[in-house]
Amino acid sequence: PGNPILAEYGQTGLELVFGPGSAGGQPDQFYFTCDNRTTHVYGHLYAFSLDGNQKWTASLGGISQPPQVGVAPNGTINLGVAAYNPSNGAVLWSAYSALGSGSDLPPDIGPDGRVYVVAQYQSALAALNGQNGAVLWRVPGVSFEQGPVVSPLNNVVVVGGRENYGLPGYFKDFS
């Protein structure tokens, strides 16, 4: 089912994420991405109601391996370095140009709505304003192996990675 038809090549195992269809509402729909390689060239972001009816879909342009979806406290959908409107899938903002890179890793969102991402081709951890996508800060030298995780107190961001293939991994934390 789905329009376009749901298809996933390689079974990356991304999670369903629940959220409200409008700001401030109760979670009443779920979101996920599919790469759609068998039916279309690029990936899509889907929204379905809790009873399984498709609400909308948004093309992800040139992304062939879409990352995990994140939902901000206000209901905004975050995907890599862009945010989407939960009611219709329209792009609200993109930080791609400001960061010089996208991200295939899942973002994490603090309780204040700040979005944390690892800019893949820049190997940098960045904090974005959840309202407009402005880059609040950026730390270079962060591997793009694992997405960031912010503490519930919003005071520490942890990232896992490794310096190069075959080398031991690490965890780094940032305030």
C-alpha cells in the first residue's frame, strides 16, 4: 500500500515515530521513511493515521537512503538537516546550505526543541534552532558513525564514532 507504493531495498530497520498532526495536539499519526528504490528513484517520508490510512507523503529529493525520523516537542518532523510540517509534509526549513552537508543519521531533539545533527560530509556535530533551522553551534571532528543523543536535561549531547574504519570506536560528549 501507500502512494507511492512503499518499498525498502536492504531493510535498514528504521523505526516508526509517533507525533501529532498539528502543533500542541496528541499523537495521532506515525511517520517513517522508505528508500523506494524498487518503485521510485528516491526516498519518501510518509505519514499515516493510527488507523493505518495514509495522510500524506513527501519526496526527499536526492536522498536515496533516508535517515530515521525525529519529532520535536511541538510536533515538527525532523529528518536529517530539514524539518517538515506534520499536517501536510511541507518543508519548513533546511540547514543543508548552512552546514554544507546533509545527514543520513537520525537527529535527536532536546526538550527545548533544539535539533542536534551530525553533518555527514563535514564530520561535525551541530545544534540547530528548531523553529528556523539556524545553526546555533558546530563542533568539527565528529565521526558520522552514530547519530547524536541529547540528555533529558538538555545539558549533554553524546556522539559515538571512530577515527577510521578498523580502528576502535569512541564516545564523545559535549555541553
